[in-house]
Amino acid sequence: MAQYTENYSLHQWEAEDPFLRTDFNGDFSKIDAALGRAERGSRANAYNLYNLLLQSQYEGKYTGYKKALLFDGFLDESGVKSVTAGLGVDGPNRSLFLDSTGQGNLDRGLGHATNSRLQAGSYWEEEVTPAGNGTLTAIQLYCDGPGRFELYEGEVLLDSGAAGENTEGVALVTFSLSAQLSAGRSYRVRFVNCAGYALTVGRASESGGFGYRLCITPIQAVSGTLITKTLALESAPEQAMAWVRHSGGTVTLALGDGEEAWTPMTAGEGGPATELNGAACIETPFRLENLPVLESLAVRLTVAGNNVRVYDYGVILR
């Protein structure tokens, strides 16, 4: 007489027991159901872990010691190895932004109908946050003597340009600079008086600051690729699952060594979702069943479309 296993009541036959096809089919159905539950539970646990660590990143908590998880909420570029032009990390908006429009000239009230004085040896500055990507080529200002424009990101001086000469009146002066501006990032524009006297400078308005224009050549892109920094692997995972939350366009994922060897992940059907900061988005799942043997692993994320935002991604290795 057959005995049964403790957990799933699978047949345990004795040598003299007769075998029935229905017994085998019943056992296999139980095994399949149990494996299915385990697989669904594994996916759910991986997804919950991805969201938990992502939320910790947003809250500024330490998320190190990652051995089988790659993720990013794009607060900064700390997890980025390289990114193509037109695709950039928009930290203030917690996203990766593919800019198909680009940033044109920014007019900050350029004019000289109303003038102001800037004392010798002093400076005036203002914060600027472009909505798109572009290359700054020059800054224009009305003044009556020599000065210097400086462009900062944080405390880092990106570039500066001096121009102007003593004139009998206020004239339009062009200061040549060269710097790449990224959507959503904040920059400080500083104008320094280089004359030995108080400069007369055109104002933006009666109550506002100085008036000037940022001359910007737009950087436009309808596709772009980001490659992450690599994660050292202590073992050889065989499978990977991933999720990407984005608005508009399409995204694809590939896993590899961070250089030339890449294996595409298979995308599942995307559906409506809400990313962890509350924005409506699309969530696309990915899977890879046979992961090549690698000592380190990186993610290649490719984005295509018009003005696409990628809010986050997470890759779980198994």
C-alpha cells in the first residue's frame, strides 16, 4: 500500500504496489501547482524588495551591500557609467529624461531701457534651471565696460568668458562660453565687474535683476542609451527579472559585462502603474532565463520616443 509525503501527499509506492496513470498525473499536478506558487511568491518578494530599496534611496537611506540587485531612481548619476547625448539624469524630477525638443535661447529680460550700477570688484548672480538639454555658446548683456560671466553647477565652475570695453554709453556685449546644460539641473550665472569703476548694466525690470540672454544650441534626441556601473558577482546567477517604470516611448533592457557582451532581456506586456513619487506611468516587466556566466554585471537601458521619462528600474538576479 502506497504511503504519502507529508507536505503535498505525493505517492510513495512500495515495490509490490501497482502503478496507475491517474496517480502519476495527480502527483505531477500537485508538484506543478506548488512550483507555480513558489515562482509567484519569488517574483512578488523580488518586486517588493526592489520597491523597498528604491523607497530607501528616495529617503536618503544607505542601500549598499547589493549582491543580486541593480536598481536606480535617478536622484543623481552615481549609478551611471555612460549616457548618450540628449538622454540625461534629471535629479530634481527623479527621472531619466530623453529630450526630443532641446533647450533654445533663454531670455532673462535682456534690455537696457532701465539701467543699474554694479560697483567695482563686485558681482551679481542668479540661478537658472533649463527645461531641456542644450549647449551654451554665449551670454549677452548690456553694459558700458569690461566684465566676466561665470557658469557654475554647485560650486564647480563650468566655464567663464570675459568681454567688453570702456564705452561712452551702454552697449550690447557678447561673452563667449561653452558648456553643456541638462534638463532639470540648476546652474548659477554670475556676472563680475572687471572694470575699475561702477558699471552701468541693463536691468530686466524695475524690480528684477540684470537682464541677459543665454545663447543655447538645442540638443535633441529621439533615442538614447544609458549603461550602469557594474556590480561584482559572488556567484553565477542563471536568471534575471526586471521592471522599468516610464512615461511615453519604449524601453529595452540588456544585461552584460558593461563593455561589449550584452544579452537582451525579453519584455512582457506593460501596464498602467504609479511610480513611487506618485506620477502615473507604464510599468514594463522583463525576464532573462539563461544568463551568461559573468564576473560582473551591468545594465544597458535603451530609450526611444518623444520626451520620454524613465522613473526607475530594478533588476533581480537568481
